[in-house]
Amino acid sequence: MAEPSGPAGDPGIDPSVPPSGPGCVECDERGGWWVHLRRCAQCGHVGCCDSSPAQHASRHFQETGHPIMRSYEPGEDWWWDYRTDDYTDGPELAPPLAHPVDQGAPWPTDRVPENWRDLIH
């Protein structure tokens, strides 16, 4: 079965796949917290950014090989290609394009420790 392709036939992008949810999948499963969120452009997995303690978005790339992600922050529309370690472009993805606006950073507030600034990268 062929992989879905995005711009220029990039197999790392499937614009029809919705995001996995409003927060980092692994942090929510394990009771963690995050600073910002990133969305996999291939499968929709939402993971936490590299400033977050667990860095699940980068880990998702390392474990799956899915190379392109898009910011999942309200008001941001930038893309990142882990293969080139540089910004890239992509098509409009299935909504929603960001987590809920009332979801702050860091989040979820009830799981963020008081010394969170000491724990970020």
C-alpha cells in the first residue's frame, strides 16, 4: 500500500488525517505536562515540543520515521522537517489546526510543577 503524499509527493504529509486530540498523547497517558504542542503531518499524532520535559514530538519522529510536523499552537502555522532539521511548507491540514485557545502554556495546569521553568530544555 502506498503512503499518502503531500506537496511534491512527500510521503510525510497526509492532509486528510485529523489531529489525535487537544494535548500531547503520551503526556496525557502518563500524567505529564507540556510547554507547546506539535502535530505530525503524516498521522496526526500530537506531541509536546523540545522545550517540554519529555519531548514527545521529536521522539515520535525517532520512533516512527514520520518526518514532518506542524506547530499545533493557536496563531502559528510553521512546519518543521526532521530530515533536514529546517523549516518547510505544507498544505492545509484537517482541522483543528491548533489546540483550544483557552489551553495555556504550560499545560495542563493541575499537573505543572511550581519549578517547571527549571525542568524545560
